[in-house]
Amino acid sequence: MRSGHVSMNVTLPAGSFNLGEYPGQLGICQAVFNSPGNMDAGSLWIIGSPLLKAYYTVWDGLNHKIGWATLKSPSGGDGQCTCKPATA
């Protein structure tokens, strides 16, 4: 992410992107990914539930700032997929 003069990297546990098994598809996990499309317009921020659950955030609407801090105990799980791989 880049905001004003500060760049930062954020890390989310892999479990944040696992939606569980497809209905009726035992052992096939669903994942959440999205292509941002045309990046000619500049950088793109995606601030959604996985990011908001993994970090403490402070919003300052008057000064147009966002503060981030690592949680003491993340609520996003241990990052492990509970689905078993599909077998042929």
C-alpha cells in the first residue's frame, strides 16, 4: 500500500482467502482472488474483511489518514486450509 509519503506491506494469513469447500464438491476449496483489471489509473487499494480482521485500524476522517497496527492475537485463524486436496 502507498499513502502519501509512506509505503507499507501487510500480510494476511492464507486462511483469510479460504471460503471452504464448494457445495457438492468434497475436497475442493474455494479461494478469494480478483484481478484488478487495468492498472493504468495508478495504484489500487483493496481494504476488505480479511485485512480489517488481521490489523487494528484507526480512521481519521478530518485529516484523511488511516493508521494500522498488528493485532496481538489475529482473528483470521492460523492460515491453514482445512479442506483436503481432491483425488483423481
